[in-house]
Amino acid sequence: METTEPMRSSLPPATWAGFLRGFMQAQPLSIGVFVYGIAFGLLARQENLSLLESLAMSFVVYSGSAQLAAVSAMGQGGFVHLDAITSIAAAIILLNARYLLYGAALWPWMGGAPARITLPSLFYLGDGNWILSMRAHAHGERDVLYVLGSGVAAFLPWLLGTWAGSLAGGLLADPKALGVDFLLVGFCAAMGIAMMKARTDWTSAACALAAALAVDRFAPGGWTIVAAGLVGGIVTFARFRAS
């Protein structure tokens, strides 16, 4: 994607070499993303989304947490009841609000790049490749196409995992009878535990769980995710300000 026109000195470099560096260095992320995609594909199939619909959602939305929240609410009448639609929208906004911070962190690096580079890079941006890109930048990486390359490296296994999960869900007569439906719960639990870096992190997790359980008694469905996200974020912010 190296530009044919001469770049002004104020523009950051954008070369295929940078793209390939990002793509290759992000390969270790592909296994986890692939498994995550399988979990989403299985859940989507259980909620009666076809293989094509599941792939289209992963291709257009490309947000694992938001897709899982939306599909879970669909199984409870998300396209019938207005309150379920509202909960889906609120959950997606809250779950993806972190990308505002991701974009702000990338601005000093990518702010001078043209929109034809920054927009695709931000579309394919995920948690893993953002961390990888910021670490690479801290070690001297300056090619802006590194971000796009690492994002594409995670996007492809996400689609492949969605395809595999949806296909497997369609072949299994009753995924719940074989315990396959527990894959999503187990995977999310493993991710949550892996993200716990300090003993104080369990405080935020416990408060989020308590909020979800309380809301579930009165408004089950997508609102439990909204409540857990809000309370967990508020508690974490309060702890950060107090430290």
C-alpha cells in the first residue's frame, strides 16, 4: 500500500514493509481470536442466525464483545421488544467506549496519516493488536501501516472462527446436550481471569457481578451486561483516582 505520490516530510511513513511487520508479529494473537470466533459462531447458530448472517455480522460489526451481547439479547426477543433493542444499543456503546481511548492514544502516531490509511486501520483495530502496536511504537516503530497489518492479522481468524463455530453449531443436533454451549462461558471466564493482574482487580469484578445479579432479578437480558459494565468501570475509576 505504498503511495505512488511523494509524501511530505510531515507525514509518517506508510509502506508495505510496515504492513507485513504488523501482520507477522500479530500471528500469535490469531489462535485466541480464532477460538473467540468459534464461541461467537456457536452462540449465533444457537440463536438461529444462519452461517451467512453470522459471517456478515462478524465482517461488518467486527466487535466480539458487542456481537456476543447483541446475539444474546436477540435470543430474548431483541428485534421484537423496544426495551431489548435499547439494551443492545446501550451495551454496544458501553463495551466499545474504550476505543475512544485507543484512538486518542494512537493520535500522536497516526494523526498525520491520510484518511485512506487511518480509517481502515481503526476499523480493524482490536484490543490485542492495539496493545501490540503501542508496544511496537514504544520500541521505535513508526510505520503507520503496522497498525493495519496487525489488525488484518486478527480479522481473518475472527472470520474463520465464526465460520467454523457456525458450521459446527449447524451440524450438532443439540449443542447443549454435548456441553458445547459452555464454550463461550468458559472462554470468557478464562479471559477474565487472565486479565486479573492484581488482587484489587477482584474488587471491580465482584462489584460488577453483584450488579449483574441484582439487575437480573428485575430486568434480565442485555441490561445485566450494561449494569456490570457501568458498575465495574465506576469502581475501577474510583480506585484509580484514590491511588
